[in-house]
Amino acid sequence: MFILINIIIYINMQNVPQINVVTNFKNLEKCESKFQENLERIKGNNKKGSLKIDQDKKKYLEIVDKANNLKSYWFCNEIIFYRK
């Protein structure tokens, strides 16, 4: 487990994201329904959001902020280290 955590940290350090948010949902549908809510909140001419499909046929949200030259991605993936 320790080696796996080190590998994940190393991979993430190659392109460090500005913000990481981890939220736990009971199922994939509930998580993906949040994408539409986030699309509706995007305001302004410099921001654009779009729903896309990855290679595993799962939806993800891409948000582009042209003013700050940033892209962010929202994925619904299982959290492997989460325990209640």
C-alpha cells in the first residue's frame, strides 16, 4: 500500500493540479448528475464547459477558462482509499 501511495504522488507531481476535490457519492449516476449542475453555474464569456466521454465510456466534465488559460476536469471515479 505504501508503494502504491508513493507511485500516485509521483505521477501527480508531474503536472500538479491547482485544486483537487474529492467527494464521495453512493453511485455513478448521482456523481454524473452533478456535472449538469456545474455546467449551469458557469458564467461569463471566458468560461466554457462541456460534457465528454472517456475511453471507459464514462462521462466527464471539461471546464476551460480562457482568461486564465486554465482547464479543469471533473471525473467520477471510485475512491480507493475511502472508508466510512
